[in-house]
Amino acid sequence: MSSSSTPHDLAEPPTDAISSLRFSPSNNTFAAASWDRTISLYNRTPETPDTPFTFSGTRITCRAPILDICWGFDDNTLYSVGLDYDVRSHDLQTPESEQSVLSTHEAASNKIAYSAQHDLLLSTSWDSTLHVHKPATGMFMRVPLPTKPFALSLTATRVVIAMAERKLWVYDLLSLATLVDQAGRTANGTGPNHDVTEIVPWQQRESNLKFMTRAVACMPDGQGFATSSIEGRVGVEFFDPGEQAKTYAFKCHRQTQTTSITSEPGADGEAGEQEEREVDIVYPVNALAFHPVHGTFATGGGDGVVSVWDAQTKRRVKQYPKLGASVAAMEFSGDGKFLAIGVSPGFEDGKEDEEIQQGQVKIVVRELGENEVKGRPAK
């Protein structure tokens, strides 16, 4: 494999903004969720090296825009959440990818993740709740959160939930699995009680980022996590209290631009003078993803740039050429060989009212070189 990757734009992307990209457990399929109410499946095609993944012909239509997806234990089950409030399971072995509702939130459900180690499916919602599901039994429980959740990510043993007011809560997955077995109920209402109020998080933290969190991603070794904000910053934190001195944050996804600024008119009515000044244009960091082998992590910003960083040495490893629109979603494959990037207009330039044009929504897959995103020694 070469030391540097080539980007591949996949044919037949979704028609509206991309919300989530997820590789299957086998890494042979990945799914793309979109605001156009569809989930599109793409298959690995090793016989065509110029296009490592191609559209499978399967596009699952849902009731409402999809905000997040994740895979289950194998390549046959997908889970989704979106603006219809439901947590849905999709059976890809059935002809129409049969859907079933596992639970329903009281507002849009924005994030979902699956723990194969504990057979737990976790979903969050703008109703300030966490739903904990056991897919094997159909049981779930509802856990109140202190404020609106924005992002979540799993290690093998923990879940990190980033919320408003800079709150970061960490739950122990084994404890959640035990509780849902004891106190959960099914989606149709059978079972003792699905409102559980007394669950103390394993940790309660305050983010070291001052502005709203956009994404969170846990380190592959389970030692910590990274968060990103709307204000072009990334924070790196560690679970062990003894490692808190290693916590840090840095600026990224900013561009310096020269602009003309007119000074205030003079007292005698003279026009203000124009001068050239350099100003920082700050973009949100919309997506984070850790490489499963090297432990480096990628950031995707509203500036259309993807950068790769070494969390240990605090150095940038790689920066890829700017894409045509904002980076909306991103994920490394589980074997570390691919990086999938979802590109959609992010409206950072104030054009929210404009319709998305054909070609603005893209899925770019990079087949990574052997050492392309490997960490660099500290200077």
C-alpha cells in the first residue's frame, strides 16, 4: 500500500446533508444517513481499486430525516434515530430492510451508539434523556439527563455524553446493563418501570471548551476522549484523575483573511478611512474520529478541511486538501484502512436559505497508506 492516499468520490451519494457515516463490523459495508430521510449502503469492491466502495443499490427510506446511525453486532442490523423521535432497528436480511421501533423519545433523537461488549444500544434526545436498550431482550430504560445532549461516544467499558452547559457525564456500561435487566421495560410497556431517576454517573466533568460541543470521540485504548466545539477548538481529556495534568485544548480549523475595515467618520463629517486588517475566520469542528490502530485522531471542520493529530505529542500529522463544502461526518474503518468523509454545505457562510445544489453533497473515501496517519515522535 502506498504511503499516501487518494480520495475517491463515491457515485450516487444522498441528495441532502449527510448526518452520519458508519462502517459495518466486517468493514465491508458502510452506511450513510441523510436529511433526505434515507440510509444508503455502500459495499467494498476490492476488484475495482479505483473505487474501493460502490453504492449497493440499497437505500432505506425512513419517516423523517435521520440524525445518526450505528451498526449492531453484525452486518445485518442497523439502528437509527432522527426527527420522528423513534429509535429504530433495521433488519438488512429482509427484502425491505424491515424496521421495528425499540423506544420513542419525547423529542427528536440525535445520537445513537452500540456496545457489542455489553449488547447495549444507547440513544440520546433533545428531550434531555438517555435511553438504554438491550436489543436481545427488547428491554429499555429511560435515564434523565441534566440538560440537552449534543454528542456521545463509547469505549469498551464507558459512555461519554457531552451536553449543554459544558457538562460531560461518563457512565459505566456494565452498571447500565445490570440496571436495564432489573428495571427495564419493553417498547409496548410491559415490565416494571422504564423511568429510572437514581443513576449516578461514574464521572461528572466540566468541558475545558467554553463553547457548544459539536462532537466527542473516545480513544481506542479507553484512556480518554476528545471533544470539539463550534469555536474551532478541540480538547483532549483523560479518565484517570491522576492524568488530569495531561488535559489540553488547542485551536484548529481557522483561516486568516485580509479584510477592509472603515473607521468611524470624523467629527467634521469627513468619511472614515479604510485600512486592511487580518482577521481570523473561525469554523466549527463538526466531526472527530480516532484511528483504531495508531490512536491518532482526525478532525473535520466547517472550512472543508480534514486534519490528523497525534494526541500524545500534540502535533499535526496530516492535513488534506480542502474539500468543496463543510465536513459533516467522518469515520475510520475498524481495520484502519479507510477514512470515510461526508461533505455537505454547513451554511457557515450565511447561506442557510439557499437550496443544496447537485454535487455539493459528497462521500469521499480515502484508502490510507500504511503510515499515513501514524503518530510522529515529539520534537
